[in-house]
Amino acid sequence: MNVEDKVALVAREPTEEIITEAELTQLFEEKPHPKHYIGYEISGLVHIGHLYLTGVKLQDFIKAGINCTFFLADWHSFVNDKLGGDWERIKLAAKYYQEVFSRFVGPELKFLLGSDLYHCNDEYWMKLVRVEKALTLNRVKRCLTIMGRRESERLDFSQFIYPPLQVTDIFAQGIDLAHGGMDQRKAHVLAREVAKKLKWKAPVAVHHHLLGGLAQPVALGYDENRRLDMAISSKMSKSKPWTCIFIHDYPDAISQKLRRAWCPPKEAELNPVLELAKYVVFQEMDSFRLERPAKYGGDVEFRSYQDMEKAYVKGEIHPEDLKSNVAREIDQIISPLRRHFEAKPELLEPFKEARITR
């Protein structure tokens, strides 16, 4: 595969941003198999936004010859009070995350637990201190959104270490390409700033789309300076289970959640039901069959997402019909994973307080 084709694979949807494409091209020219990383907090059950947006992009990277590592950030999870700050639950949950993403992405995906990187690693801790000395407290505060926090929140001191810790993870692993959702942009820009100050090699950063939650988007305004904050605030989030479709949800739960989903008539922008069709259903299928009674127009088949969106914006598809048909397809798509984990209940033990609705 030539460099141009590799760049095209990295750049295609759901990628929203590459910092920078010129640097990515140069990276491929110098290093046919660059080193990648994506860091994940270990928290609740995996939802379809994480699985598809992250998983599909990882598949693209692997096709492009990139060495991909999924970083299981157990220390970050503890610092951010995930799973009640219980180390044992966090470590058990890490095995669940590895099982989910290895099945979806494939055997080429490597995994690294944060504890394994940090243990008896003097070089790591020296890098961390150097990173911290290159930053001011105010600069760190502006990055707190990467952990779902705000500057105005009352935080314990360890949580201010989170952004420098994430930056150090990148340099300690010798990463060429840092990857995450758009919510991780601030961390990767911070890493590039630190690299410039310390004269280290700056990573290329690739950010993919954040799948919208099923609730009405948070109204922060539509100017360009606030669109990213709005996307982060409105994303599908495990901490707001009513906004999520988990990969363990049963048909009735999926239908119920979608019946309640925000889906304004004739509007495509920020419509979470259309997003599910675009980023999940059409990712798996070449066409989408919309089933409905004859008195409402009868069944119709769409060969592309773009055609379906146009029909919806014109008012040719009713929101309730869209919801019920997307629910049917989502259930079919996740049912193999759901069955897989039904046979491995021990992997769900760390999440026993999370109710999986049948």
C-alpha cells in the first residue's frame, strides 16, 4: 500500500481531524509501520459509540500498517474515581475491555496495562517530572475536560496530575501517532506543546467523531468555538446510561431507549438516531431497509446513508419509523457480542451494580 492510500485510510470517517496531515504523510514516508496508541479509562460497560467509532478507526489503522496499542489506563481510572476507585475492580474490568476490543478489532491489536508501563520504570517517572516542569497549573486546568471534569469543580490534587500523566504515557511508549475521540484533542495538543518545549518528537494526532447520546444535545451555542464543547457534553456517555446503547442491551431495552431518543423531524444535524444509522448500521450493511405500513408509504430500501438522510430532511421518513427500524438493525448488529458475554459472566462481575435490561 502506498503512502497516499495509507493517509486516506487514516483520514476517512469517522476521523474528524488530523494534526497534521502533512506530518502524517512524512511519518509514513519515514516509517512504514508507525507506533500508535489510544488510551482508555476503565469504567463502565462498553457502549456502541465506543465500540464502533474507536473500533472501526483501529481497523483502518491496522489496514494502513500501523502498529496499534490499546492502553488500559488503570491509574487514570483510579485517579478519576472510576468503579469507586476500587483497584481490584478496575483490574478485572481491564480484562473485559481487552475482550471486547480484541474481538471487534482483531488479533493485531496490542494491549498494555498502565500499571505494567509504570512498574519499576524510573525513566517513566523522570519523564513525568520533566513534563510537569514544562507546564503551568493554569495550562493543566484547561485540559481537565479530557477526564470529564471542569475547571470549576472541586477536585482532589491527584486529578490535576491526570493530564501530565496522559502526556507522559505518549512519550514513554515512543508513540508516533496519538489517537482518540475529539474529547481527547486537548491532551494531544498539550503533548505536542510539551514536545516543542523539551525538543522531543511531537506525535501526529488523529481524532475521530464522538457519537451523540440519545438525549437532546446540550445547548451551548453553535459558533465554532463552542461546537467541540457541545459535542463532548452531548456524547454518548456511560455515566448517563439513558443516553447509551450498551453492547449488552436486549431488544426491548434498545427499542425503549430509541423510542425516547431525541429525533427532531426533518433535522439531520445533531440527530442521534441518524448518527446511529450513519456510523453503525451503514458501517455494517450496504443498504438499509425501512419497514413501515403501506398507508405510510410502504417499505423502502436505501443504498447509502446520504440518500436516507435526504429523505428524512424532506419529511419522507417519520421519526418513529426511523427509530423502530434503527432499533431492529442495532439489535441484529450487537447480538453476537451480547451472546458472547452471556457465556462469560465472570467478565461482567466488576459491573454487577449496572443493570442490564432484558
